[in-house]
Amino acid sequence: FGRILDSFDGFNGISQSVKLRENQVVVLFAVMDNLRSALKTVGRSLEIDSSDRYLLETRRLVARCMKFTCDVVKSFGGDLTPSHIKKVQQLLQTIGAKRVNKNVFIFWKQHRIPVLEKRISELEAEVAAAAKHDKKSKKKSKESSESKKGKGKKNKKAPETPEERLEAAKEELEDIDEYYS
């Protein structure tokens, strides 16, 4: 028994109107949040009206939601953050798709690990370059600091350093299994 489902592959409409991949993810997850709230409403309505026609429409909605979430994970794979995968899991739990939830998480994990490893290696190179640059700038700053005392401004919030980003990426890689719910 085979079933033909609507395909969301590529998300052509979104990719034509929204060029940046990160912004496409934001749009798709806004849709996913709306789907989850709609499914909760449908679930409450099912308790009131359980006619055959309403059940059929509900099944179609659930099947499309499942296909949508699977296609989002398939299309964006390792680019999805742990907060994104948590939203995917919440939607799949809302429709009661426990096995699909597990398989989607495994798929995401397999694609996320190489992305994190690549990011860690890039950040390590960036940290090494920054350390090398700091050694050179310390020599110059010692010479010029005597003449510039009292003129520096204090920043309220320093930008995230490469070291902090590296530690965050390493922690995410170590704790990747904790994101399964």
C-alpha cells in the first residue's frame, strides 16, 4: 500500500523570495510553530466532532505536517540548531509520531556532527590566528599604552570572542545526545 503525499522538497517559493538560508529557516520554523498550535486546536475539536469526514481531514493534515517536518530536516540537515530540532520534536510529539521523531533526530545528528567538527576546526584556526596577532599587538600596545593612558573607553558588552564560540561548539558536540526528547 503506497501513499502519494505532497512534496515540499526544495521549498521553491520560500527560496525564491527569501535568499539567505538562515532567514529561510526562520520562516519555515514560524510556519512550524503555527502548525503546532493549529494541530492542538484540531485535537480539541476532534473530541467534539469525530465524524468520518472530519477524521479524514485531520489525517490529511497530520500526514502533511509529518511530510513538512521531514522535508525541513532533510533540506536543512546539519544547519539546524538544537533549538530548531527541539521544535521539530515538539511538533512530531504533538501528532504522536514517536518513531519518526527518533529517526529525524538520528538523521539530524548524523548531519550535525560533521558541521560541528568543521566549525570547530575553523574556530581553532581562528583562535590560533588571534593568539598570534595578540602577541604582535601586545608588543606595540606596551609601547603606545604609556602615551595613551586615560583615553580608552570601556565597552559595555564585548563581542563574542573566538574562544567562547569554540567552547560553545565543543560543548554542543559533547552534549548532542541530550537534545533528544
